[in-house]
Amino acid sequence: MPKADHPFTDAARGVRLQKFLADAGVASRRRCEEMIAEGLVEVNGTLVASLPAWIDPVKDEVVADGRRVRRDSRVAYVLLFKPKGVVCTNSDPEGRSCAVDLVEHPSGLRLYPVGRLDMDSSGLLLMTNDGELANRLTHPRYEMHKGYEVTVAGQLADEDLARLERGVFLSDGERGPGRKAKAGRLDVIARDRQKTILYMELFEGRNRQIRRMLLALGHPVKKLRRVKMGPLRLKGLAVGEWRDLTADELEHVRRDAFADAATIHRRRERAERNEGGAPVRKRRGIHASRRNEKSDRLERRAQRTRDLSAKARAERGGASARGKDASARGKDASVRGKDGSKGRPARNRRDDASLDHRRRLS
């Protein structure tokens, strides 16, 4: 290990420098480590360009990218429905719309995206200034699963689905020789000649992984939406909307993020249950984007049924009134018939007795 170029090497000083920066909301822990390596961080006027480094958060003065860093004990956790065409960065030199611009949090805290969702994708994006939680949710070591609804061009054959389960080799370019990438879970939602709709879960976040996997099979992705991240679900939000996490959601996220090694191992076992030639599970039903349309059609159909029922009841009410008048006229005709005139005879003994009684009175 090369010798440190700074005097902050004593672990007894307090906390790790990158953790302090992440907890203060500067960026994710991984990005903070990159900033240190790029020479953007100073402690008490001394440049710190290598790790490890420890600081005293009370006594030491930390400057990151030219700004003094003060630890804020306030934290915020926001769930955003990221639209397509928005980038997951807090500053973009090309001037594109950023996810942080969509969230005007009343606390005024500076929030950062947890992980990345490429510009051409939409869906669930967690934003927070809790660097420790962000690191747990994004680091591959903790295997936090993420779920995606994917629409690809063409009909995926069973052989292609089996390849996705076994894994598709992807090159990592300059980062390494490459390795297999596979889905932890794979469900077929719908499939026809024009397109195939899948639900895929991943336990790692390699760059554009799903798009590259499916392109390797000859089926480019037409639409990709993240719908799940650990225990979080994308529901109750329109595109571009955001909300704070509920207390229950935050509790479940923390429980999953800070799980022990045994729990993480069980996650991996669940993810590998479909391997070894197991059939891909098929969902019954329709794609989620059509579900609301079907609900609207069913509601309109039910409303028409209710309207027709009300109209039929009104018509039956009028017919009933007309029927009572006709019944009264029929009784008069029945009386005349007993007297020898035209009309229907009485139908039962009660009517006959009534007529006899009427004759005696007359």
C-alpha cells in the first residue's frame, strides 16, 4: 500500500472522510471516494487525495470542491417517478434536465439519486442525503434487488429466455475482461409477434445491463421502467411526481439495506431458484400499462349497465301502473261476464263469493 500523502491516518480521530462527506449530503459514498482521488477535498487546509483518511467531525474543517462541508443531522427520503429524458445527476454540462430539478423539497436539503437510471428509462428513483443508506442500497455486496418492466421488439423465443436465465456475457470495457450478467428473476407478462413484455429483477447495477443483455439476443429494448427497489414499489405517482417515504417504507428499506450476511445469502438463493433449466414463470393477466385502460373500460361498461337498469326500472314502474289500471278494468269486465254480458269469467272461488255477495247487496 502506498504511503498516504496526508497526516489523517489515525483511525482514532473519528470517522472515515468519505463517510463524513456522504452523510453530509455531498454525494454518494462512491462518488465521494472519487472526489478524494481527484484531489477535490481538503481537511484543515491540507489536500487529501488518497484513502484511508479519518477526521474529527467536530474539530476538523472539511472543504469539498471549494465549499465548506457542514454535517446536517436532518435527512430526507424521496420517491420520484423519473420521466424518460431526465438524467440522474445533480449537474449536467450538456444542460439536460436533471432528476434533482424535479424535487423541490420543503426542507431545502440537497438530495442525491440513489443509483442511476439511464436517460432513456423511467420509473422508481430514490433520492436522499443519507449517504450510508445510499451506499448500502447501491453496492453490489449487499445485493439489493431492483425490478424492471421491459418491453422489447419481437417475440422472445423460449431459447432466448433460457439464455437470460443462464446469463449473457457482457464486456466491461476498460474496467475488466467482462463477465456474465443474468436476471435474478424473470417473468413473461405478455408475448406476441410484435413485442415481448418481461419483468426482470437484478442484484447488480452494471451500466445499461438490461439493454445490453437483450440487444445481445437480437431484441432491442423499446421501453424500460423500474417498478421496484428492495421493498419499495412504484405506485400512487404520476410521471414526474414525487413524495416522501412513509415511516413503514423507511423502516423496511433500512431493514433490507442493513441486513446481515445470512439474510443476504438467502436473497441470492431465492434469486437462483430458476436456474438450471427451470421454466420461466408466466404471469396471467395483461401488461401494467394496459391495466388502467381495462379498468376504465370496465367502469364505463358498469356505468352503462347501471344506466340501463335504472331506465328499465322506470319503464317497469310505468308498466306496473298501467297494469293496475288494466287489472281494475278486468275485474269490472269479470263482473259483467257473470251477469251475462261480454267479459271474462271469475278465476277463483274468492272472486265468485265476492260477486255473490255483491248480488245479495244489490
